[in-house]
Amino acid sequence: SGVRFVRHSAPMRAIIIRNLSFAACASALWALLPVIARDQLQLGAGGYGILFGSFGAGAVGGALSIPRLLRKYSLQRIVVGAALLWIIASSIIAATNYVGVALVGACMAGASWVGVLASLSAGTQSAAPAWVRARAVAMNLLAVQASLAIGSIVWGTVASWTDTHVALIASAIAM
């Protein structure tokens, strides 16, 4: 019934497609972050942890800002703005060999990640009627997880053929 509802509901299809496209492109950073830390930024495990921690700090900041943003802007505008932030963050990380700059990019990416996915999750819950809401949320999560898995393979392959800089920029362009 969840699949049937999503197939016949234009608003739900739009939300699922946005989740698919965002997660498929954003998976490049998730998949390549350890390689970026090691090869591009010359960091060890501790440096990777700091880079990932910066992403987490940005995610917390993004989560705390969503209620305030929702009072000012539409859900659509928040999602588009957060996706644009991801493009900028991904491009910054791709273009730098400086740890401090990469930390700023990772923080921005974390805020963007939460901004897009939490907003689309809220959109899913408000677009789906109560009788199918849990199934609609499950379809939303399935779309994100499948896109992360497939996107990680794609961007890892692109990085293997070229390098992490090219893969991140290509994912930003695709976004």
C-alpha cells in the first residue's frame, strides 16, 4: 500500500525523487571522505575523525536552525537552499588541500545534509495521510538508503578512474 500510495501521489513522488537525487549526489562525499582525509588532506585516522566531527557539528547546527527557517521560508525554499549549500560545500572540499578549509566545507555539508533530509522527511509526513504515513516514511528512507548505496558505487568508480577532486565536482554538477 505504501508503494501504491507513492506511485499515485504526485507530492509524494516529488519528495521521493528529490530524496533519490540528493542522496545519490551527496553520497560522493560520504563514500570518499576517508580517501579525501588520507590522500588529499594527508590526515590519519584522528584527522578523519576531526573532519567527520566537523560534519556532525554542522548537522547539529543545521538541525537547530530548521525551526527558525521554517517560520521564515517554505519547505521548498529550505530544501533548495540546503542543496545549494551542499554544492558549495562539496566544491570547497574538492578544491582545497588545506585542512581548515575542508573543515569549514564539512561543517557546511553537515548543515546541508540535515537541512535537506529533515525537511523532506517533514514534507513526507505532512503529505501522507495518517493511514499510510508510516509506509510513506519507510519509502522515503528506502529511497535515501538505496541512493546512498548506488551513489557510493558510482562516485567511488569515478574517483578510481580519475581522482576525488573530479568525483566531488562531478557530484556537485550532477546535484
